[in-house]
Amino acid sequence: MSEDKPSDSSKQEAEVPERDSSGAAEAERFFRFIRERTHELKTGGMSEGQARDTAMLEERISRWPPEWGNELVVLLYGDFRPPEKPLHFADLGIIIEAENISGSVIVSAMCVLKARVTVKDKNVAGLTDAAERLNTLLGICSVVDWGNCGSGWWCQVTHGSLGGMSPAFDQEAIEAVTNQMTLLQPNVRRKVNAALYWIREPRRLMREGYRSDLLRVYAGYWNAFECLVDAVGILQPHDKVTKKEKQDQIDHFVAASGGKLSVSDISDCYRSFVDPGFVAKASHALRICFPDKDQYERYIVECFKAKPEQDRLYNIRNAINHGDINADDLQELIRVEDKHRRLWMIVFGMLGLFIPTKRPLDSEAV
């Protein structure tokens, strides 16, 4: 398959301030800030994507509308009825106005209400605190109505501009993939179809850009990864390791650790060599899909062996499923989005083994 640099479908359009009479100067200021702040955050240890997204968030905070004062103005949306009068929730520092707003960026909800949230500080920490209180309020509402009403919130400062891609139907490309899919043996085709479902289904529509889909999209891509691992295993089963080979691997692992193992090392050793399970299946699949040794070894590390452990792609999926990702923490979400870019790279690279689609070129491999 040919290789192209990724369009990074997991990212929305780059956010650029609207131009005014001094539009060129404002654009230069914007890009200079993003460039310099991204470099500063990278120097402090952040990845490129995480640093850039953090810089974008800080830039939006710097343009805090003066009329907001010490309040964050957000839109609450859902399939509920508007209140008859403004609602004051003193413990949460939130005021909900009564008017059902029309003509907003929220296009699919039955009701859109303006809310004002008191903020202590106009910075990332202050926004995270406000987000936690907003999510608490909406979570309580979902309990009160027994989970029968969808709802959410959106703000230009926290969520950024709305954007996305609008690709046309490419008949030639679609037919090429369709023809190749028919050639796959049925049990492999079922796994590939399942992977395609998990790539497609969790994604919000472009006009629903106010909805946060990050955690479910990440979980969906990991499900797609597991489907493709199974498909590779059907085509090229993984050879079982003998007891002697396992012991040799354990001895090498212990020796590489200087003979002193931490609790984390013991856990890694058990999962890698004693009872590898899915880790072994996935590592085998990555070796098959990416013949370049440096590339597949890097992907195995990113999925299962990265330090710190919370940055392993596998652990992020588990943290999402087990409620260990703090969805109120804006920088935590930026970290997950950065790791999703890596998972996206792996999944589409694996897909190229089964269907005639261009495999993305990993910029970290060149």
C-alpha cells in the first residue's frame, strides 16, 4: 500500500481567530503564541500534540470576553423543558436562565439554555473546576429523570470552534475496498466489518461538534484494534511459546532490571511472559502488520509497556471503561486526545493489510 501523511481525522480544524481590521497582525500574534507556548510546553516534557492543544486552550482563555466578568457563560442543551424562571444553584455556583435559545450552534436538542458559572481563576485549573460543577449538575439531572434525557454543555472557551471534514463519496475507492472485502474469508471479513463499525459509530456528526465524543471514540478505536488483532490471528496464528522459552524471557527480563523488581515490574513480567493473553496476540499482530522492526516495537511499547503506565494505550482504554479518566479535567482530556492520535495511526496502518486503503505515514518513524 502507498503511504500518505495523516490528515489526522481525530483532530478538528485548527482554530484561528476571526479577522478584524487588523486581522493580519492578530493572526501573526495567534500563531506566534501557539508556536512559542507549544515549544515551551514540549521543553517541559509534553508531547507535541498535547503541548499544542494546551497552548490552544490557554490562548482561548486569554481572549476571555470582558462582559463575562468572573463567570463562564455556557450553553446547556438537552431534551428537557425550559424552566419557568431562572434557577440559582448556590452550592454549585451556577445560574440557569429561563429562555429557550434558538439559532445557537446546538442544532439537535429540544432545549438550549444559557448558564453562568462562577470561576475563581481564569486559567486551566479554574475551567476544570467549573467543568466539574457543570458535569455534576447534569449528572444529577440524569439521575432525577432516571437517565431518560440526553444532555450536555458547550462553551467557546473550553470546546473551541466547531469544525470537521466533509468528504465526498468516492465511488472508485469504495468499490475497490468492497471488491477486496468479498475476497476475505468470512470469519476474517466479520472481524474487519466489526472494526469498521467501531471506527464509524462513536463519532459525532460535524454539526454536533458541541458534543464531546473523545472518550467513546477512543474506546471505539480500541475495540477496532482488538477486532483487527483477531483478524490477523485467524490468518496467521501466533505460535505458542514453550516453557523453556518463557523461562528464558523471564530470566532476560530480570537481568535487564538488575535483578531487582518493583511491584510494577513483576506485574509487567507476568503479563508479558507468564500469562500474556491479549498482549501476546496483539504484539504478534503488530509484528505482522508492520514489518519494520523499529516501528512494531515502538507500537508494542506504546500499547503495553510505556512509562508512565497511565500513558499506555491499553491502560487508557481500561481507565475510560473503569471510570478512572477524569472527564472534568481539561488537560486530562487533552492527554487522551493526544494518545488517540497514536491509536488512530496504528488502527489505520493495520487496516491497510486487509483492504486497499492508503496506510498513513507515521511522522515519528521518519
